[in-house]
Amino acid sequence: MLLTISTTHNPATDLGYLLHKHPDRYQCFPMTFGEASVFYTEANADKCTAALLLDVNPIDLVRGKSKSSERSLEQYVNDRPYVASSFLSVAIAKVFSTALSGRCKDRPEIAEKAIPLTVYLSVLPCRGGEKFLRKMFEPLGYQVTATPLVLDEKFPDWGASPYFAVELQNTIKLADLLSHLYVLIPVLDDDKHYWVGDEEIEKLMRHGEGWLNAHPAREQIANRYLKRQRRLTKIAIAQLVEEDNLDPDAIELSHQQEEEVLERRISLNEQRLASVMEVLKSSGAKRVVDLGCGEGKLLQFLLKESSIEQITGVDVSYRALEIAGERLQVDRFSTAQQSRLQLMQSSLIYRDSRLTGFEAAAVIEVIEHLDLERLAVFERNLFEFMRPQRAIVTTPNVEYNVRFENLPAGKFRHRDHRFEWTRKEFQTWANGVAERFGYGVEFRSIGTEDLAVGSPTQMAIFTQQL
């Protein structure tokens, strides 16, 4: 099994420092199931390619096992020596352990830097096909090239195999790339060669830190990584959402209801949606995406506007999308209505090629649910990658919280809010975004204006500058 990692970062030979493997040396590492070797196929200032060759010995795989543990022939005749699997993940963790941890003694500044990296996997099992492969890597910002491998070239009628030759390209920190490979390779293979117990949850949390909790397929990843053990999967998902409750979607919906009760006295949600619709209608947009659509309340308004031809609702929560579908009664839609509305599971902090080409994007009461350190990633995703002609962003005005009688001092309106901004803080952020990405921005108030603390909701309208 061959894995190569290449970079065109200048000087490209810095890859040797990051991997802690000298380009002039051929190094071997004994494994319990065979041997791993590291060597470089090229190493110069312009391009450097490191190769990890994993030689799995099928005899070693069965040594010490009971003869009755598996069918005897299957123990010796299988695809394990030839494909990327949990064996490769174990090799990555052992051979590139320092790089995987993000440490680089000689070049610490490079370890923290995103550099152009290309990964090639000669044979990668994809139980679920190319669509599932892309579902795993594209939300993380990778450009995926997958070449299907036939079962046997001499017998083309046998059709395609579940194996692909895969190339992944991304500008990313090496430690992050290795973490993605470590977790997702056995997920794609949908198998592991060793017993999976509670300690495997800790591995998933450690290597998934910083990306897995926001991945749109996190439940599937956890389920496959933990070999479909329901108890372990529930515990892992609960930890990913940083809650003890085992139903993260129920938690989020409960929190939304608390916020709605708090704001109900002034019908703030209806005023918010009406204000957003006013901007969307005046923009003349034909294709609109609601990012963080939740239960589909804005989608209901959009469907009533005949001038909008294509509507897409996006949310990271599959359960929220199910509720949106039930609320909108999509099962009763005509063929024309079905083609007009699309509900899509995705994350707002990972690039998704399906979210490009929209004329207008609505981001209603969403940004305050993001960790501040991830806000910059969201900004680039929306204003640089998706780049709609117009984007509408609303967020609570924290100054107005003193007017909510049932809200204790110092508390946010929603328990999942990571922050709530003053009017000045919001305008400073929005003006900075507009300047960096070539947009103009105007601000509007939503709800009754209070002379002392402003309105309960603030809105920024970003318009792309020609």
C-alpha cells in the first residue's frame, strides 16, 4: 500500500522537517503486521514528495489467532495487504507521530502554517462509492480526484470495484491533513483490524479535535470509526457537541425554543424574517441560499415569493432538515416545487462546491453560534469561496438584553451562543469583512428601536462591488 504526500511550498524540502524524515534516507519501521518504509521520490526547492510504503504480511495478520476465529482461507486471501485501511492509520500514527501532533522543533513556524499539500492513495476502499468519498473530504476543503478501479481488466463485465485511486489537494497544516487521513481512511473502508472499545472514543476525539464536531457527516464518521457500536457512537457524538445529553439535535431545538419564548413578546422572529425578505425581494435575486436554515421558517417565506426560482436550505443538523421538510410538507410538493427547493446538510465553516453560484445568501442568527476563532474561516467560505452578490447577516444586539425581563444579567439569549456583540462590535466586524473581500455594507435595525440600547437585532447587508 502506497501513500505519497507532496508540496510545492517554497522551499519544498521543508516537508522533511515537518515529517521528521530526512529526504536522503530510506527508513524502515517494523509493525506488528508487517513493515512500513519512508522514502522520498523527489526533493528539491520547488517540489518535494514523501512516500509511505506499507508492506502488510498476511501471515502476521493471523499469527496467534484461533483457527476457528475466521474462515481459514479468508485469513490468508484478502485485500488487506493492498489497500488503505486501519493498518495505514496505525502506520501514520507510528511513523509520523511528531508531525501528527503538530510539533516541529527545527521549523515550528511552518508547522503552524497552511501549505499546499497533495496526497495520493494508490488503492482506497470507498464503501459507499465516490459520492461518500467526496462527502468525507470536500467539506474539509479538499479538491478530490477519484479514479475508479475495475475488479479485473481481463473481465470488464465484472464492473467497478469499491476501490479508487485518489488524489487529495488542499492548502492546510500538515498535522490537520494527517489527522483527517488517520480518521477517515478506516471510515471509508468501514472496518478496523483491531478490537474497538472505549479507548477508541478518546482517539477519535483527539484526532478529530478542531474539525470533526462541525463536519456535516460527523454522525456517520463516528458510527463507522467505532465499528457501528451504538453505545460508543452515542457517547462520541455527545462529546462532540460538548453536552452530556445523547441527542444533540434535541438540545439545539430546545435551546431555539427557549430563545423564541424570550423574544416572543415583541414578535422579533417575524420582524426579522420580514426584514430579510424585504431585502431579498428588492435585490431581485433568483437563486437564494439560507445558510443555517434550521426548521425552515425563512424557507416558508421564500417559497411564497414567486420571483425566486431556486431556494436552498442548508444546515449542519440532519434532524433540523427533517423538521424543515415536515414543516414545509415537501412530500406533497409537485414536481415543479420539488425542483425549486433543495434541503442540504453541510457545514458553514467548510468549503462545499454545491454552495457556489447563488445570487443571495441569508445568514440569520447564525454567526453567534460559531466559536470566535472559527469566524475567520466562515468569512472566507462565504465571502471568498461562495461569494454571493448579496449576503444578509443578522445577529443579536447584546446591549438590548437588559430589556428582556426574564433574562438574567450577563446571560446570552441562547445557551449555545458563543458571543453576542454590541452595535459597535458588529459594525467593526462587518466593515472589516467588507473591506477585505470587496463588498459594500449597510446596517439596519430590526425590532423596536430603544434610544438607550438600540434594537434587539442588528442586520448587515453586504453587496459585492463590481
